[in-house]
Amino acid sequence: VYKDGRVERLFGTDVVPPSADPETGVSSKDITIPVTAAASTTTSEPSSHVISARLYLPKLTESRKLPLLIYFHGGAFCVCSPFNAAYHSYLNAVVAKAKVVVVSVNYRKAPEHPIPAAYEDSWAAIQWAASHCDGDGPEAWLNEHADFGRVFLSGESAGANIAHNMAMAAGKPERGLNIRLLGVALVHPFFWGSNPIGSEALPPNTRAYVDWLWPFVCPSKPDNDEPWVNPMADGAPSLAGLGCRMVLMCVAEKDILRDRGRLYHEVLGRSGWTGVVEIMETEGEDHAFHLYDMGTEKAKDLIRRLADFLNRDAPPLMS
């Protein structure tokens, strides 16, 4: 960010077109989604704009409806898009393995559009997807192929933070979502806090690398214990309000965010939430390793675990 306000992105600016992928048989296309931002968030008046998204459809071998995954890319809320080669290749692999329909959301980025802009756009994308639940929405792929009894959210890093916050919103009846979320898969989520936990303060202490991020992307609520970024903070809304039935938490051994993911798993499990939560830890790997070398066995293991999660049935209600 230059002194005159100009913003230059040095990473995550590449774009690959949608395609019929010959290796996986997955088809993709780009669409637009209208957004009306609530007056109570970033402005005193509602505002309207349009965001884009990339849809994915696996090679169809039978007529059954498929689980729907709404996906939020990472990039520290600042960089990247669904159209980057890494995310496009990753979702091709997930869709081919899991046989799911995907809506990959291109939410607005900070610093030009600080938080909660990304949340507003992501919620609008979920509502847009839900508008197809009766088979009469604007997008044929969702009308014809998506099973709205099996809707999942997922993302990695900042995208996993978004997925969590969207699931919390979905748990509030006043938000008026007309579908129920079955599961949420949080891959290396960006959660943080003011006080070090676990290995965060051990040498080499790299907390400063993360401490700056939240105040930068959310200057209106810059505290690193703001519940949007620290859902385990004292006084944060209880995770018992999470609006889904299943959660998969994925962490990586060398990721500085690992212990926050572990803590989320623990706090959710004892919160009184009636769903099922599980955790997967990848040894010897760092943050978002799977995006940049999907040919490794560890990346394939993560995709297999995610595919298995996306094909689960609803667990029995816990008393």
C-alpha cells in the first residue's frame, strides 16, 4: 500500500480460464452474483454491487443429486481469487474425488474493501446458492445437480475464517437462511488472539508476522481478540451456536496457526454444540501446503479426507 493510497498486489494475481479439464473430467464456468450490503455493517445505507464466482461440476456418471460445497479461497483477505491456478487445480481435484458441485466465491478484498466486506459477499453467495433449493434459481447446474439437503462450507486460511463466520451466521434464525448446512471443513484456518498459546511464543517467535494482519484488514475492529478472528476469546459468542451438524478441522504441524485450530476443536467439543467435530493434523507440513504441490501423498491424503467428509450422511442428533 503506497502513501498515495495505491495498492499493488505482488502475489495471487494470476488468472486461468474456466474449462473442461481433460485430466479430471471436471467442468467449470464463471458467473456473477448480485450483493446487497446491509446498512448496519459498512455503511449507513444499503449498497448494491456484483461479485463473481466459479462453478465446478464433476463428470456425471449417474442421475443422482450431488452434495453442494460453497468454497472460500485464502489469501489473508487481501490477495488471490477463485481464478488463480492453484485454487482452480485444487478444486478440480476435490470435485473429481468427492463428486460435488462447487461454488467458489470471489469476495471483495482488503484494504480497498475491509472486513466485513468479505463476510457480506460470502453471505450473499450462500443466499444466492440457497435460492436454487426449489429447483427454480438462475443457475442450471445448481437447479439440476445440487442436493440442498447436503450443503457444506469450506475454505483455507482466511477462507476457513470466512466459513466459520458464515456457519455462525447460519445458526441465527433471524438471518433467514432457508437451507440447513450439513458440514463445515476448516483447512488451516486463520484464527488468532492477543495472548500466545501453545507453540506461538517459542523460538523462533514469528507472531509478529501474523499480529499485523487483522488490524490491517479490519481497521474498524482491530483487536486481535475480536470474535471474528478469535472465536475462542473470552466473551465471544458460544460455538454452540454453530449452524451445522459436522465440522472437520485440518491443521498442519509446522503452521503457526496450528494451535488455534486445535483449540477451536477442543472448545467446540465442550461448548454444548450437538454436532460431531473431528481433527486431522498433517505432520511435517506448513500452512496451505496442499495448494502448491498436490502431487504429494500428504496433499492427496488431505483431499481424500475432505472428499470423505463431503460424502457423509448427517450424524444422529446428540442429546
